[in-house]
Amino acid sequence: MKTFKTVCSVLAILMMASIATAQTTITRGPVPVGSKVAYEVDTQTAPTAAQAQGFEARFYDGSTPLTALTGVTCVLATSPLVGWTCQSVLSQSNLDALNRVGVHTLSLSLFRADVGEGPKGVPFTLTTPASAPSGGRLLTP
């Protein structure tokens, strides 16, 4: 069985596109609709973009699998390392999971039927605080 390694960029795993198209890493929830997961795959593992996109990116919160990423696109990057930077917009079910109050330890792995599932990448933390109650009021007895 072939082996492969997953290289995850801690600085670029959860991203949000802003109006100016700059991307900011999210470390505190809630995670807005349209946020993306981004990760890197080295060119030895996947020499082409099609091969990089051919892996199923499995997203985890601790040991709990979240919905697999879909609609993944990959572009060649040369910095900080040469490889494919791949990204996918988070599904509603993943947003719902990430927006639950608490600390989430997130990681990714790559899976392909002929090589199996690779190791999880370096985890990162997302903290989603409780929101403030709305509509506070005093009631007469």
C-alpha cells in the first residue's frame, strides 16, 4: 500500500474571504457563512491539481468526524512551501458543528481508496463563546 503525508498549514486552515478578497484566519467563533477550510498537499503526494483534488479531505473536531469537504479547488503555491493550496467552503452542517459553544480542536486528513487515510494534520483551536442574551427586560409583578 502506498503512503502519503498530509501537510496542513496551521495559519491557513480556517479562512474567511473579506470584501477586499484578503483572507483572515478565524480562531474565534461564530464562523460566518461562506468561510473556507484551506490546507496544503505537497507535490510528491499529488503532482497535479487533479490528483490533489482527488483526495477526500476529512475534517475532524477532536476525534469526531465532521462532514467531508466538497467542491475542493487547488492551486499551486510556492510559498511558504511548494505544493497545492486547496480550499473548500464549509457546509452548513460543518458550520452548525463549529458554531456550537465550546472549544473545538480541528484537524484534517486526506483519504483515497487506493492509499487509505493519511495521518491527521497539525490540529488548531477554534473557540466559540456563548452569545449574549438578547431582549433583556424587567417585568412587573
